[in-house]
Amino acid sequence: MAPAENRYLESHEWARKDGNVVLVGITDVAVKHLSDLVYIDLPDAGTAVEQGQPFGEIESVKAVSELLSPVTGTIVAVHEDLVDNLGDLAEDPYGKGWMIKVEPDGDGGFEKLLTAEAYDKVAAEE
């Protein structure tokens, strides 16, 4: 079950409001699909992101996958430690595994994202 306070893209990225910023990461479903994570490429703070467009890549022994931004805005923080600690992502994708913090343009499209219930239905169909 996806955390109810988050919103989601069908591509398995999550977004959670935290004050005036939005935390972004990938879901536990994505982590399980990728399995053994080996590398992550994250952008620098100050980078503009657009909803549904790539902001980085994650690589596992199985595949390389683009990371899509759930919201439009500007990255204000990057979880640099994640690069050397991909285990945090595998263990706690909704907590220690956050990737970027985005200051959204307006709501950044947050309200257009899937609810947890809708995301769980999408994930179950895969």
C-alpha cells in the first residue's frame, strides 16, 4: 500500500508536500522491479524540472531507468548521500530514500497526480 499522504506518477515516482517544498522519490514497487541498485544520477540544486520530464537516472543490474519529476519547479535540495548509500533507497524509499526537494511553480501540478488508491490500482495491474 502506497502512503496516503503522497501523490504519484504511473511511472512510480512519488511526491509529498513538506511545507513549501515537495519531496520526490521512487516507490517501493519501483525499487522491487529494479532489484539490485548500483548507481543513481541526480541533478544539481537550482535545476528546473518539469512534471513528467526526466530529472535523473537510476541503474540496477537489470536496467537503467529515467527518473521523472512529479511536479514542475526548481530543485532546492538534492539527497547527495543517496549516491553512496543506495541501500537507504532500498530499505526506506518513502523516508531516507528521498531524492530531490522541489520548490514548485504554483502547485507544480501536484493536484493532477494520482492518489495513493489510484496508484495502488495501477501498480497492481503490472
